[in-house]
Amino acid sequence: QVQLVESGGGLVQAGGSLRLSCAASGTIFSIYAMAWYRQAPGKQRELVAAITRGGGTNYADSVKGRFTISRDNAKNTVYLQMNSLKSEDTAVYYCNANMGPSTVDYWGRGTQVTVSS
């Protein structure tokens, strides 16, 4: 089992920056990939960024060049650095841990990010 706790959300002006953190605990060595998703009101949850066990990364086109996903293995923490924030980035951001193909996913409870124009 994996437990995920997000932090770092808040209110920021457009063009500003914010860094989200996701602290993982439990069977962390079984994690295949970790990712950040977001869900805005009235919209479906979407993948924002992901990082695999091998260090590969993937980003949604809407955030590519602005957001960076990284990890600190010593702290069992994954980060999402968000720069040049736009109002359309406003959403609840969720941390996700995938245990491999055809396996379970674990989710944090989410952290609110609000970007004002």
C-alpha cells in the first residue's frame, strides 16, 4: 500500500510560480511511476506530468515548457514546479502512484491551485 499527501497549493497571480509536493509512504519501492493529475470544475481529470521509475518524464502539451516534474528519493517526495501560471491552470491537483501495468493506482486527496488573472 502507498499513501500520498499533497501540499503546496494556493492562490497565485497569473505569471507566477508554485511548487507542489507529494510525500509518499508505504511500499514505495513497488511504485512504477508517479504523476500529477488535475481536475478543473466541470472537466475531466487529466494527466499533467509523469515520471517513471527509470526517470523518464512526460508532460501534457498545455504545460510543456512551463511545468517540471522531479523527485527526491531521499525524501520519498515528488515535486511539480509550475512556472508562468495561467488562469486555465486553476484546478485541484492530485498526486498519483502507479504500481505497474494492470495494477492498482493510489491517489492523494488533492490540493487546490487557483490562478488569478
